[in-house]
Amino acid sequence: MELYIVRHGQTDWNKLCKFQGRVDIELNENGEEAAVKLGKRLCKEGIKFDKIFSSPLKRAYKTAVLILNEIYPDKDYEIIKDQNLKEMTFGKLEGMLYTDWMNTTDPRKYFFDEPAKYVAPEGGESFEEVCARTKEFVQTQIEPLYKDFKEGRILVTAHGACLSSLMCYLENRGVDKFWGDGLKKNCEETVYIYDGNKWKLKA
């Protein structure tokens, strides 16, 4: 079984380098175009999906819709919204510019470079908390699908930190290596293979 995970397309807050978190920002024109382009490429490659999951936040859900409209132009499809796929929340600091986020003595400055030292702002999530909910999502919603879709494909559209936490589970990484090879780009897809027992990075 193959799992395609895709970060949502660009938003104006991405362009401005702001921490979005749970703020429900729409895709901008660039984000929509990139999602359509990805959908066209997947369609050309003959990629179809047996199950589709998305964060309920608009930027991730619209990304899934635009991708799937290219793959299934004349066919209905279901996108399952899952609360565990919402972006990591940053509490009262959502909307802060990256430069302001990092220019501090507060342990939030370790967010990217030393995640094991990161301490969430008031009302925010820790890396451990977001890892726990995305692990639950994979174990309860994705892995059981192997029984019926051994040769199938699953699509998940979500957010940068959320997907990185999900990949921590798939790759058996700890919080100290939370970002792996780095934050995924907007509309970048990563593919994993599940054999009913363990996950392996495909592409």
C-alpha cells in the first residue's frame, strides 16, 4: 500500500513567512496553481487514490480538491476530514513573523534548529503532542486500510509541522530529529510504502 502525503499550497501567510497554525487561511493564486499542476502530473502518471484524507483547514482541503479535480474530472470522490491532521497550534503567537519568532531568548527559538529544546508558547502544542495525534491518525485510520487495499494508494493533504510529525512515526524518528530532511515545500509530495508491518520511504 502506498501513502502519498502532500503539504498544502501556498497562502499569503506562507509568502509573508508567518506562523499560521490553526488560523484558517485560504490558498493564494500561486497555491491554487501549484495544486492544479500537481494534480495534472499525478493524472498523467496514472495515479489514482482509494482513500483520501485531509486536514479540515481550508488551505489543505482546497489543495486536495484541486489535485483530485484533475485526476477525477468526471467522477465524484470523497475527502475525509480528520481533526488529527490540523496544523500544530502556536497559541497566542499565531500570525507572528518567522523573524520575530526567532529573535528572542524564549525557548520557542529552538523550533527549527533544536526541536528537543522547544517549549510551546501559551496555548500552543508541544512536538510530543502533535506527534501523538498524528501517530494515532496513522494507526487508526491508515494502517487498518492495508487489509482491503494492499495494492492501493492513500492521499493525505495537511500542513508542514503536522506532516513532519506524521513522518516521525513513519520513519521512527524522535522529536530531536523532528524535521528530518527539512520542512516540506508547499505542494511537495512524499511517498511511503506499507507492507502491513512497517513503513518505508519510496520517494
